[in-house]
Amino acid sequence: MTRLSANTLAALPAAVAQPQYDRTAVKAGVVHFGPGAFHRAHQAAAFDTLLAQDPRWGITGVSLNSRGVADALTPQDGLYTLALLDAETEYRVIGSILKVLTKDEPEAILAALAHADTRIVSSTVTEKGYCLGADGTLDFAHPAIKADVEASKTEGWTPGSFTGWLVRGLQARRLAGLPGMTVLCCDNLTDNGRKLEVATIALAEVIDAETARWIAETCAFPNAMVDSITPATDDALRNRVAEATGLEDAWPIQRERFTQWVIEDRFAGERPALDVAGVTFASEVRPFEAAKLRLLNGPHSALAYIGLGRGLETVADAMADRELAAFAERLMRDDIAPSVVAPPGLDLSRYISDVLARFANPAIRHLLSQIAWDGSQKLPYRLLDTTREALAAGRPIERLALPIAAWLRFLAAAAEEGRTITDPLAAPLLERAGDWRRVLAMREVFGELGNDTRFVEAVEAGIAALEAGRLEALPA
């Protein structure tokens, strides 16, 4: 079958949307680290819409950990298909990514960061990609950060971490007399912009104090949140895309039709007119972020770990389990919602109903195993912060502790069966998995919460409930 590329766009059926602009006239105004599925489903699609009005906001992708995206998209001239999953699936070819660089091209990465046309550097490198400690600040003991500090002592140094690349690129811009940039984190971290700003300046202070001062004075790190369920690409999607488009696409992307991107209105220079793509610019992102992290991502993780323990495969499967779906709704309405301050215009009860409907969408095959990745990095933001607030307020935490109990059983099962898990702390987690109390003692995951008797007892009750086949540690 003919491959998707700039030369084959004309062969697309009329029903498949394609870029409504001259790609040869597009300039790269954005450098994005982590051009995986999440970015290509959301930010790249939004910039694709903007390019129809303003050709200065194309994207240079940077993949530091693998060549997979570059190898898939380079023969396709950066083009890929986005499938929007609803009652009827809509297909759209996205053209905003102009090229994808890898760690094997450090000179090209630095040149992109230090180019006069670049005004935004953005990131979706997952929670673990920022090398933060349990307190949310840069972990200087992290091997990648230690390596960057050591490498920076040599002229023309090449970073390994994303934060290292930020410092290196901003250092190059300062020395070239270029203006500062907007650094836009799009990962699921509470206060993501502020955390990245503090981490970047902290690393810069160790490497180049003058650059640290320049970053603080000229760059902006707005908070942001992105929401849309994005299942992993599989062969079934590739086959559906080939049938719909008549072209082979090595790495198409799928997501639900619903999408939300909220960005703090705090830019170092020009702000892209992304409102044409439905982006919300707000003075305060935290209320939107908290609602999403707690009322969508928290229940997502709960469905993942509890659902896997019940032999289920997808989120839709979990929602078809009436007992589990009822538990998720009680968790959201009774235990999580009290900790969420609704942003203006957001009805929390309706938001919860909408999220539950999105979870149950049968068109979306979102694997629980995918959601279960990196639990040690996700759970602190998705459920543990809510648990701390509930404890402080004197509210029950038994339902909040049940997904943690399910995660501990997930770890124990993996260790017992000799399976690995996808988590940066896989080795210590699996080594301790036979004794769940030793996992709770890991401060890099639980902080002081692991020593709180109320929490430990609630987790123990949750484990007992799950082992008995129940989803309630409290009386019904």
C-alpha cells in the first residue's frame, strides 16, 4: 500500500480532512520535547488548526529516548492521521510537525532551541521525565541530572535530560542575544509550569549563574493542563486508518473527540492564537488542573489497578462492570469532589457525569495496562494529594485508599509471577512488593503519608476488601 506523505496527500478521500495551508510556507515556532501520542493527539492538532491562519507556528519535535517516532514520521514528511473516536470515527491528517529530531542530533536540537523563530519550547515527557523528587523540586541525585551537571563542565556540552536541554538551549539563546522563550509543560503535574521553572533555574544556577538570572528575568513558564483520552496505537487502528484513507500510516493516533487545553495567560513574548482551536487562556489554571487530575486521572488509575485485578482489559470493560462503575462514581462524588474547588463556569456534578460517560465510550479501547504505567509517579498527584487533604479535613479515606491497595496487589502479583512493570522505580518496588508496608515506607512515593497510621490502616482494610472480592472497605 502507498505510504502517507506530502506527495500522496492528493490521494486522500474527500471525507478525510487534511492540512488547510501550504506546508512549504510553514516556519517552526515551537520546539516540542516528547512527540508521542499524547502530544500528537492534542497540542500538534491544535497548532495544525492555527497554521491555517498563521504559518509561523510549526513544530520541531525532539525525541530523547527513542527513534520510534522519527523513524515512523520522517518518511511521511511529518504527516500522520488522527482518528477522533465517537459514534462515528472522523479521520484527519495533521501537518504541524515539520521534523522529528533525536538525541543522536544534538547540534540540530541546540540549533532549533536557539533559532530566532522559536518562541515556545513545550513538553510531554511524562511525569518521570522532569527528574523531580518527592517534594516536587529537582532531584540533584537523579542520575540524568548528575550526568548533566558533570557534562556542563566541558565546552559545547550535550545534555541528557529534558531539563538539561532547557538550560543548554536557553544558555545558547542568552549568549546569542536572543529573547527569552515561553516554556510550556503539558504533562499531568500539579502546578506544572511553576515546578518546571523552579527546576530549570535550580539546574541553571549550578551550571551557569548568569543564565539562571536571565531565565528568571526573560522566560515564562505558564501552568497548563490538557485533557482528552488517548488510547495507545495498535494494529487495529493502523488497519482502520488504512481502510479509511487508502494510505499506509506507520503511526496514526487516536483520541476521543472531547478535548480541553487550558493555558495560563503568561507568555514571554507573543501568544499564539490557539483560541481558534478551542484552547482556553486563563488567569489561573490550578482549578481546571485540580478538577482534571483528581476527577479524571485519579479515577482512571483506580479503574486501572482495580480493573486489572478483576481480569478486565479496557476502561470501557471496567465501566461495564456495574460494581466497579458504581465504586468509581462514589469515589468521585463523595471522596474526591469535596477536595476540588470548581473553576468559574464548571459544574462539578455535571463534569463528573461527563467524565463517567467518556470512560464508558465503547469506541475507545483504552487499555488499563497502559494507564497502570508509572504508578509511582502518577499516584502522588492523582490520589495521594487528595488523600492528604481528606485526612486534614477529617473526611473518610477508605475509598481513596482502595486504589492504592489495588496498586500494591498489582505490584505483588508482578513480583510473584516474575513480571516486570513500566515504572522508573520498578526495581525497588518489585523488591519490596512482598511486604506492602515496605512499599508504603518509600518516601519518594508517599512522603510522610506512609507513616500515617490512619492511611496505613485504610490501605490494610482495602487489601482485605479486595482479597475478599469486595470494592468497599466501608459499610455500604
